[in-house]
Amino acid sequence: MDQQGSGTDQHHRAEHKAPRRKSGRWAWRAAIAAVLVGWLVLGALGGPTVGRLSEVQENDNANFLPKQAESTLVADQAAKFVDSRALPYFVLIERESGITADDLVAAKGFLAKVGDLDLGAGKKLGDYLAAPAQQVIPSEDRKALLLTVELDGDKADEVVTEGETVLFAAADSMRTEIKQSLTPTGLQVYVTGPGGVFADFVVAFGGIDGILLGVALAVVFVILLIVYRSPVLPIAVLLTAVFGLALAALVVYPLAENDVIELNGQSQGILFILVVGAATDYSLLLVSRYKEELHDYESKFDAMRVAWRASIEPIAASAATVILGLLCLLLSQLGSTKGLGPVGAIGIAGALISAMTFLPAVLLAFGRRIFWPSIPKLDHVHASDQVGGRKLWGRVSGLVGRSPRKVWAITALALLACGAFLPTFKASGISQEELFLDKVESVTGQEQLAKHFDAGAGTPVQILTPQGKATQVIEIASQVDGVGAAAIGAAPGTPPKVVEGNVLVQATLEVAADSPEATKVVEHLRTELDKVGPEVLVGGTTAINLDVLDASERDLRVIIPAILLVIFVVLMLLLRSITAAVLLVVANVISFAATVGVSALVFNHVFGFPGADPSIPLYAFVFLVALGIDYSIFLMTRVREESIHQGTRPGILVGLAVTGGVITSAGVVLAATFSALAVLPILFLVQIAFMVAFGVLLDTTVVRSLLVPALSYDLGRKVWWPSKLARAKQP
């Protein structure tokens, strides 16, 4: 990036123009060769590891809750009532004209075959079942049958063949058998329930390793071709991103495999995007500054030395801000959110190391020819010469200089107007089925299931209670609106089992167990049962979702202030100014509010999304504030350098003019990279893609281009308080 150094400071440039000895050049060449060979070896080791990250994912919501959560306590105790932790598949059989005697026989015949279904590699489904599949439940309207196949949840993640887990292979084998034996008879059959939903998630996330990364790299390549107008340089930048990802994978994989960190499908997808976007941004900044120095230095080695030294501070500060911001996620109570912190931080570190070692080596190996056909010449033409000229960023800086107060006032009002819609953003949770943007079998099956049975059938609320209070608990639970029935037993129809004086009461909900409506029912149920005694605990799938929602709200209150504090400290140390740090933090918080407000309008009224996962606001905050602050860092570090030589107000205009093009390009690249998340048909990722892409563009085109420079210009040298620059005589 052309953001440090000034074309006006010719004296300092001249000091570095002495000819270099041939021995020094041979040392450079040896170092370049060593770096390139080292990265090639690392890439050969890390490349295959990137493709294996899905093997160490953990996608079970229950494992992400804190140990003290009520639903976690119930899950731990409920495991003592059964021999294994069951993960049910629901096989729904429908005939619109009514189920016949032959249909019932066919259903029982299917159940008889389930245990012998082939999963591949000589393994049978029966080897992984928690209990034999034998119960067929008819609906009251006699138009459907419900079959429950319970997978042993502890074995669900075992790999059967070619990377396929038991979870997916079981659903796939049942669907294959259904097409052969049930569908030809005219029956409509769906494999749904928790097992079916998770299996469809496997299919949806199957694009992470290939499609997502391919789309991200293709989008970045096209943008780089436009930015550089060179066929070779974009390839070097993309290789920088790929090697950064390989380095990150080599660290993430063993940590996730040994349960040091949590990795799930969402954090893996975000890791890919973070590394590609960050590595490309850092590369843009370094390449731009290197190209600028080539206009002043005949030796490519001298030009790189100056460019690297000038770029390392803002790039490292940018990376540190994002890394520390991500590590604040370790304060989360949710394992999924907590896991993203170190995973993302490792990715950013990989991007930084690759951009500051591999890329300089490639640039030096090719020399000026890497910019072909627009090869920079030794002509002492500087980027600062455009200030006040007819080019876009010269005109923008002129506007800021002529009417700073009007610019920042109008800009701030517009952002605040957008932020006024922030309260309309719906993040109270959605059902698992609503997470899919495509219509998948498990979603359709769940919808059909609700037409014939209680929507919560097969996924009951679990109530752990002392045996002596069981009757009272059943009476109270049955009177709660939304609860269909309640009974004692580890599973419907089985005799009660007493463990340590406790029994397990199961209550069936009248609404879908994973819906926002169900969480309200469970919340009410907990309130009513608290009157019986504190030892009565409510768990199950719905309770897990409720505890996730509560933990997400707590995380917002704790983590957002922590991230703001970390960013403020980094900015204060980097810019040696409290005023500038406060200005940048406030500006980016306003930008975040505006982004969420606009997203609420788009999600609610344009796309018609049903809502959002409760963790969305926190994820968006981390990415938008931690990443968005980067562009203000790149601007203000250059402004500070220019202010030392020219004075604060002229320095602001020069800094804005010379950094405008490269920072905007970096923002477009990052926005386009995050947009690649939208290729996966998962609502969470599509929402994150839109919010980050829109927010980054807002930061680069409005906040960094108008609000921050105009406010800084209006403050003048006070913006550097309390550093000496605020008191120094201005040139």
C-alpha cells in the first residue's frame, strides 16, 4: 500500500540510493531462494491438510454450551438413563388417500432391513444403532406412519469410507433403500428429524473445501486483474493467500484433532475467507508501496527494503487488531463462538506471515517485470503528486479540505439514520430447517411431520426431577400452553427408571422443537417448574436452543466492550494519540450500527429472511469493527507520517489522496471475498456475507474516505493529543 513515506521527503530517499555491493545482492538472492523453497515445502504439507479440516469438525450444539447450563446438566444426567446417547432419524411415510394394511407391512419390512443396510467398507447400520428399530407409530388422521431409527450419537462422527461419517452414511443408505422398496408403491417418504437435518448439513457444507475456496480465489483474481492490469502479479498474490491458508491449516488441524480448540463447519468456512481476504489486503498494501518506491530506487532490493519497513508497522498493527479482537471471543460461553476466536486468529497470523515473507521474495525474484505490461520506471514520479489534481481521490481530498465540517456532519447523520433501524434486526433464533436456503428433504419432511403429529414429536423436552415430585411435575407441565403431553420414562412406552433418586419426565411440544416458539414454551415451563423446587431441571433440544440464546446475549454484553477496549489500546499505541484512537473507534461503531440497520431492512423486507441466529450480531461486530478499523489504520498511519513533514491538515489531504485507490481496492477485495460465503445455502453464512461485504464497503467508501478525514481535518493538530505532534509547530 502507498501509505507511508512521502514524495516530498527527498532527503531521506536520497540516503538510500548508494549502489549496493554484489556480495550483498548474492546474499539477497540466497535469502529469496531459501524463503521460496521453504514456502513450497510448507505448501506441499499444508495443502492436503486444508482438505482434511472437515474431519476434525464438531457440529453438535450441546457440546458448545457451558457445563453449568441447565440443559447441559440435564444431558449429563439423562445419559445415565440410557445405554448410549441416541441421535434419532425420523422416517415419515405418507399416503394422501390414507395408509393401507399393505403400507403398514411395507413399513415394518423396511424397519426389519434397517440394521442390515450397508454403509460401505463392510459395515452395517445395525453396528451403530443405539437400539433396534422396531416401532411404527400411525398418525391420528391415518394418513402417515412415523418410524424412529436411533443412531448411537457417540459413534455418529466415525468415518466409514472416503471421508463419509456414520451420520451421513446412515441417512444416505436409508434414502437409497426407501427409493427401492417404498417409493415405487406410491408412498411419500422422508428421512428427517435431528439425524436427517444434520446429514443435510453435511451435504450443504460439502462445498467448503472446494466450491467456497474456488469461488473466493476466482473473485479475488478477477478484481486483481482489474486493479493491477497485469497477468502475473495477481497469481503471486493468490499464491500468498493459498500459502497463508496452508500454514494456518497445519496449526489448526492438530489443535482441533486433540480438542485444544473447537472447529465447526461455520468457523472453517470463515477461516478460508479470513485468510484469503486478509492476505490479499496485506499484499495490496505492500505491492502498492513497493511499486511507489521503484519510482525512486534503481535497485529492486533497496525499493523493497524501504517498502517493507514502511509497510510492516501498519500491516502488523492491522493484523494484531484483528487477532486480538478474535481472541476476545475466548470470553464466550459458547464453544462454537469460542472456537472461532483462535481459529480465526491463527488464520490472520498465517496471512500476515505469508504476505510479509513469501510475497516479498516473489516480487524480488521477478523484479520490475512482475508489473508487466505497466512496469514502473525510475522517474521520481510520486503518488502525492495527484493531490489537488483531477483524479478521483485528489477531488475527494479537495472536498474534505474545503468543507470538512459539512462533510462529516452530513456523513454522520446519514450513518446514524441507517443505524436507527438497528433495533428491528431479528436475532432471536430460527429453527434448524430455516437455516437451509435450499429445500432439502429433512426440511420438507419436518413440515409434513407437523401436519400429522405434534410438531415436537420425537424430540421431547426432558425434565429431571426427584421421583417423589414426578406426579406434580407432570401435572404442571401438562398445563403449560404449548405442551401436548408429559409422562415418565427414558423413552415413550418404557417403564420408569430411577437413577440416584431421580426420574426422567418427557414432555412433547405442540410446536416444532427447534422453533423460536418452542423456546418460549420451555422458558415458561422452567418458570413454572421452579416453583416445585430448584432441583427440577429442564433440558432437551429446545432447552439447548434456549440456553444458546441466553449465552449469546451474555456474550454480546461481555465481548463487545472487550473488543472495543483492545482496539482502542492498539490504536492509541500505534498513533501515539488518545484523540485519534477515540475518533476511529467511535466512527467504526457508528459504521457497524449503520450496517446492522441496513441489513435489518434488507433481511426483513427484501430477502424475507425468518430471522437470524443469535450469534450473528457478535460475529458481525467482530468482523466489521476489527476488520473495518484496518482501513482507518492504513489511512491514519500515512496521515501521521505526512503530518510530521507537512503539518496536520495538509498531511490529512495528502494521506487521503495517496491511499484512496489502494485502500478502496483492498476493501472491494475483502467484500468480494466474504461474498463468496453466499455460495453455500446456509442462512447464517449468507447473512454474514452480506453484512461484512456491505459494512466493509461502507467503511472504505464513506467512513475512511469522508467521516474520519473530515473530522480529523476539523480537529487539526488536536487529533494527535497528547503526543508531541499536537504541540509541535506546523510547517
